Amino acid sequence: MLQFSNDCYGCLARSNVYIYDMFVRQKKNKSGSFSIQILKKEGRRNKILQTVGVGRTSQEVDLLKRIANFEIDKLSQQPSLFIESEDLTIDAFVSSLYNENIQLIGPDLVFGSLFNTVGYESSLKDTEYLKALVISRLVMPGSKLRTVEYLHRHAKVDVGVHAIYRYMDKLTEPVINIIQGITFNYTKKILNNQIGLVFYDMTTLYFETDKEDQLRKIGYSKDGKHQHPQIMIGLLVSTNGYPIAYQVFEGNTAETKTLVPAIEQICKRYAIAKPIVVADAALLSKKNIEKLEEEGFRYILGGRVKSEKEDIRNLILEANIPETKPHDFITSKGRLVVSFSTKRQRKDEFNRKRGLTKLKKKVATGKLTKESINNRGYNKYLKLEGDTKVEIDYDRYKADSKWDGLKGYNTNTDLDPKEVIKAYANLWTVEKAFRISKSDLRARPIYHRKNGRIKAHICICFMAYTLYKELERRLCLNKTGISIEKAILEINDIQQLTYALPRSKEVKSKLLQLSESKTKILEIMKF
């Protein structure tokens, strides 16, 4: 707050500058912050009296402007010899407040409402802890101890971590199936009962332990934690990444063996027409294709053009496929759509060069042996010279450049090639879902050791992702211009003041002043 010396008023009077010539200026700094200044007009020039402060958020800037205007008001009047009774009342009220009077209300207001809207509240019993577990996963992700901290600090609820664990034990398989059913029905509702495409992918979640059991197994880790036991999660989402269902598999399950069981289960459980299944090349296998066709599923799977038979490879290269016109080929696996992209060509070339650079460094160490020669990644460019010497096969490296920019799609649909490519391009939505779950919701690492609690943890993360996507959908639908990441930060800053009136003793609650973005978020929630 501004401080003026006793001579300040006299200086203003002697210089014949009137108070109404003073005004507040908001000046943008190079760093993106704003300086709030009090200026006075002297002839044709503006003189800075005082810089009140620097604000970086809209709330800070608003507060500094109020302080500046308050200082101008103070200077516009003669100092009062008596303290106003209204000031005494306000001062006494503020002095009576404790930290407990201010509560974080945003998460419960927004995500609590979405929890009800999706249908979890009305369809499940005893959801008090469940709602808190899901909301804290969104706004304060971490261990269950963090959940306890969230409940204590923000929801003013004192509960022990063991009570949380005991509640998780209630999330048994039948309850989890009900939760998945609620989620599926809501996704189906917002898609106008049309689920034409489903996107499937797998990921791994590791544990901070070295002990295996029936569920937690050491296997190929997509997180790079090969020494840790893990579980595998198969996730099904619809267009735009809206959640449909998930399955938990043992950590050493072969990825290709999860696709058909997951799709069959969802169709039988919810009695839906068989959708077009979209999955990446990791799930491409002859058995998967045979099983999908046997069960009457249509599919679009990422293809491996370089793994095709020689006659097909030659046809692909001879076709000289232009960027605007993908080609169809018939292979032993059925229909193969192949496209070319200049952007993908640049990316493939960059990745090959980077892989070669890493190989050169490994070869230079002299530690590579013939066991290192395999088809994993860029190790395929290695060859054995003589009996012991490992070298780089530059001929094979150069031959691979012919495939830069080419991408294959195996499908049994009758869709136009461009429609096949467009459908497959949406597979990023399930990849994004995993990224959100692992990073934003911090689904990994998992610290639970009981299988029931592990599955309960995955279920809570799935519910949190559902609320995340529903808020994102509403932000986009209402054209707020607010990203989901910023929205969560704003929600985490919506607070309310609870107080008691001095005479009637009536307890009231009021939301603290809202910024424009906070107001928009509450508006789309219909508050």
C-alpha cells in the first residue's frame, strides 16, 4: 500500500495540482507482468507518483488497482480526526476471521457436480469417500496420504488413511462393473447413442517393488521400468477420447492377446452393435485378424509395410504413391491401404539418423557382441564382421530410406482409403488418454500391494478421466477459449467465505470475487 509523507499534501497544494488530475495506469512489462502505477497530470505530461506493485495474475492486478484507487481517494479528502464507525465494523469483522473460514469450494462445486451428472452419485451407494478420491485425483493427484491431506485442508474432513484403504476394499469387481456401465451409458448418451468407432490401446503401470504375484508380473514395460513388476491396462475410447471401458491384465500378458477379449466383452456386456475397431500396429497379428473376422468385427489396424512379402513390397515401392492419393493392395492379411506423407518422411529420416548416431557411439565402445544383433529398433543395422567384430551395415541403413514417409493400414472395411486414414488418425485420442492418466492424474507408480486395491485404484483413475473429459467437452462446446489444464488451475482457486452474522448468528457462505475465466467455468456448469 502507498505511503506518503506528511509534506505530500502540502507539496500537491503548492504545485497547484488537483487530486482529480490523478489516475491509475496499468503498464505491461516485458516479462508479461503488469505494473500498477498512480500518475498525475502536469500540463501535457503525466508524472508517475508511485508504482503500487507488480501483478502477474488477473486477481493480483485487480487487487493492486483497488489499492491504487483507495490511495487516490485518501488523498482527495482531508484526513479525518475520527475513525468512521463503518471502518471499525469492517475491521472487527476481518479480525474475527480464521483460516478455517475460507474454504476451497471449486473442486467440489465443479467436479462434484460432474460426478452427479455422469450418474455415479445416484447409481452407487456410500459415495462420500469415492467422490473425494476421484476429485482429489483431479486436483491433488498423488498417494492416498495426499487424499487424506486434501480432505483435511480443503474439505474440512478428518479421516485416516486406513479408512480410505478400507473403503477401497469395498470397490469389488461387481461394483467396478457397475461404474464402467455408468460411464459407458453416459458416453453413449453424449454421442447420441451412436458408437461407430472404438479405439483400443495398451499401456503398462509399474509398482515401486521388486516382488511379483499373480497379477503383478515383470514384462515388457512401456514406461521403461523393466526391473519393476507391472500390470497391463487395455483401454477402449470412442471418438474424441470419451471413455468406454477398460480391462486389467497380468503384467506379462502378450499385447496381441488382449484386443479381441476386450472388444468381445464390451459388446456382450452392453449389447451394442459391433463397431469398427481401430488399433495400432502392435496389435497386428494373423490370429487377431482371423479372430476379428470370425466374430464379424470390422477393423482398421496399423500395418507394417516393410514386413510384407517381397512381391507386395516391390508393388508398394513401384507405385510411387503421391501424397494426395493413397493406394490399395491385396495381401495375405487382406486389404492394405498405403499412404505417403512428406511430413512423415522427414520424421522417419530424422529418427533413422538419430538411431544411427546412437549405434555409432555403442560400436565405438567395443562392448557390442553378436547377441546385440537383432531386429529390435535400430539394432537391425548391425552386422557381424568375421567371428567377433560388430559393425554397422550402411547398405541396409541406406536401403531403409526408400520407406521413409510410407504408412500402411490393414482393414476389412469398404471405406474409402482417405476415410480409413482419417479414422486411424484419431487413435491419438487413446494415446492422449494414457498420457493424461499417467501424467495429469498420476496413475503411476502404484503403491498398493493387494490386488483388490490395485483394481480399485485403476477404477478411481478411470472415473477421474471421465470427469476430466466431460469438463473438457463442455469447455469446447461453449467456446470458452479455456484449456482443460488452465480450467483445473482456476477451479483449484475458487474459494468461499463462511461467516456468522453477529446478531442473528445466522451462518452464511459467499464465493470470493471471481475472475472472468472462473465465472465462465461456473456458467458452463449452469450455476
